[in-house]
Amino acid sequence: GILLDIQKYFELSDGDTGLLQTVFILCYMLAAPIFGYLGDRYNRKVILGAGIFFWSGVTLGSSFISELYYWIFFLSRGLVGIGTASYSTIAPTIIADLFEEGKRTTMLSVFYIFIPVGSGLGYVLAAGMADITADWHWAFRVTPCMGGLALVLLILLVPHRTQRRTAAHRALSISGTIRVAAEKPGVQRTAKTTWCQDVISLAKNWSFVWSSLGLTAMAFVTGALGMWVPLFLYRAQVVQGIVSPCLQESCNSSNSLIFGGITIGTGILGVITGAEAARRLRKINNKADPLICATSMFVSALCLYIALMVAQTNILSTFIFIAFGELFLSVNWAVVTDILLYVVTPRRQSTAIALQILVSHLLGDAGSPYLIGIISSAIQAKNAHSFQWSFWSMQYSFIVCAFVGVFGGGFFLLTSFYIEEDRKEAER
């Protein structure tokens, strides 16, 4: 929401600016398995509270970093990623502990719908504080207040200890093991597989492989859009003469406010629309899920490409096509998760989810902001410094996202060729 202010304050190139998000995602990605391990063995509420407190404190401290120590600011983004990992891995498991199976899906859906809502509000809150105070540092000082509110709610509303598995679940598991052993001698001995065997088995599951690559393309595009769109819109408006170049420390944040609103609206509408479309179309086509994902990726890529092409002449059309691009991206989030859950056997689902998260972040949004930034910096370095080339460099580098979106649609199309067979295999 205040990327332009930060870029000016620390005098960062586009490549260095993109690295801010890459550092955050990499630390988040590497820390998540650690907190998952801890959450399965120790008090989840304590770990969650410690994570919220840690990332709030680091965020507050980063607002006092001098422009001479930009590397400390980069380090702080990585530490915030570690704190965020504690929340994203522990919170869903607490929800799963608190609700029975019927309500659990509904509550988890609400939780995941509010991820884009929170992201959009981040743009709005940061941009609003920067406008009110005329100082971008206050965007980092108001965030700990949100963390404090989260801690209060955590203490008041969440039980100190939650039931990990009920007696009924344990009895069902034991009786199932006895039944399998009685019906098929030797099965129980081979049912427990090593992690390496699970990974090898998943690598042979083509529906899982192709849908994971499709999700990676989605993450690539989403990460780049989230990082660069407000700055791209600002440069387009400067070229059109709609706004004057920002030469003072505090810059206009209206683009961030609008983009935040778009992210909130399209996130909610997209997730709900995708889930409902899949529910209806599955009744008439067993391949509905991957076909929905493929179609939405192709349409999203087209909308993004049109938004890039019209940005220099019509900023309103740019906003509209970016909104449609984000909407069709959001359609896929819930559907991709459903695909994984029914093409992978239950005893490998946790491993499958972990692998999918690892691959989608590592090859997706961990690198896309940095890649867009270094392409933009390379183009600017080869041409005379001007506002026009500043815009063109970002426009040309963003075209990569449109092509990646097309590849993502192709991956989901490939998924449709294998999904029926893999679903039957998982059921067997």
C-alpha cells in the first residue's frame, strides 16, 4: 500500500524493491513446517499468541529504521514472515479442533475467504494512515494495534487447550485398523509408508502434479499483482498526466485504496462463485473442477493483458480489467483444494498439502515480485531515464504474468485428462 514511499525513502531500484516480498515469502515458507511440527506437539494457543506478538513487535520496530540501514528493513520483512507462518499454520488447526465436521468446513471457508479481505484491508489501512499523517512510517505503527486486538480476542475467545482428537475418532481409527488386518492379512504392515514413499507416490499422481503446477502459476501472478499493481497504476497516471510525479516524501495513496477495495470484493465474490460453480457443474461433468480452473486462468490472463495494453490511454479501463483478472484468479482457490482432497488418498493428504504449499510458494510468489522488478530495472538501465520508460519497463515486465497465467490454464487442462482415473484410484 505504501510501496512508492518505501522505494523513495530507501532509494531502491525496482529489482531491490521486489526482493522485499521475496524475502518475506521465503522466510514464511521455510518457517511454516517448523510451526506445524510445534503445533502438533505443544500448546497451539501459546504458539499462536507468541507469533502474533513477535510479528507485531518487528513491524513496529521496522518503522524506526533509518534510510541508511535498508538491509535491516529487508531483515525485518523476513522476521515478519516467520511470525506470519505461526499464524497461518496454527489458526486453521485450532478451528478444526473447535468445530465438528459439519460446521468445520463452513468455518474454514469463512477463514480462507477473509484472507483476501485482510490483504485488501492492508492496502486500505496503510494508504489511509499515510494520507492522514503524511508519513508512511505510521502504516507500520498502526499494524501492531491490529496485532494487539488479535491477542485480546485470542485470550478471551479461544480455549487454552483444545481437543486434538475425540475418543470417537480414536475408536474409529482403532476399529478400522483391526478390520483391515482381519480382512487382509499383511495390509496393516504395509499401510504405513515413509515420507519418501509418499512423495514418490504423489509424483506419479498426475492430477496432483498438474494441479499443483497450475496453483503455482496462480501464486506467481497473485504475488506479482499484489506487489506491483499500485506502483504500476501510479506510473500510468503520471504518463497520462492525471497525477504529477511524486517528489515529496509522502505520495498519493489513492491507487492503493482502490486496489485494496478491488482485492476485498473480488476475493469474496471469486471464492464463493468458484465453489458454487463447481458444486453445480460436477453434477453434469466429472471433469468440471479442472475445466473451471483452466477457463478462469485463461480469462484472467486475457484480462490482465488487456489491462496492461490500455494502461497508457485509459486508467478506468485498466482498473476494470485488473478487477476482472483478480476475480477470475480468486475463483480457483477453493476448487484447487477440493481437487487435491479427492485425488489424493487421505493418509497422504497432509504430505500433499505441504508439498503443494512448498512448490507454489517457491516457484510462484516467492520469486515473481523480484523477477518483475529486475526485468523492469534491466529495461530502465538500457534506456534514458524518463517517466515514460519507467512506465514502459513495468508494463513490459508485467507481460510475463499474462504468459504464466496461460501456462497455468494449460496445466489445469492437463489435469482434466487424468482426474477421473486418479479420483477412482484414491477411492480404492
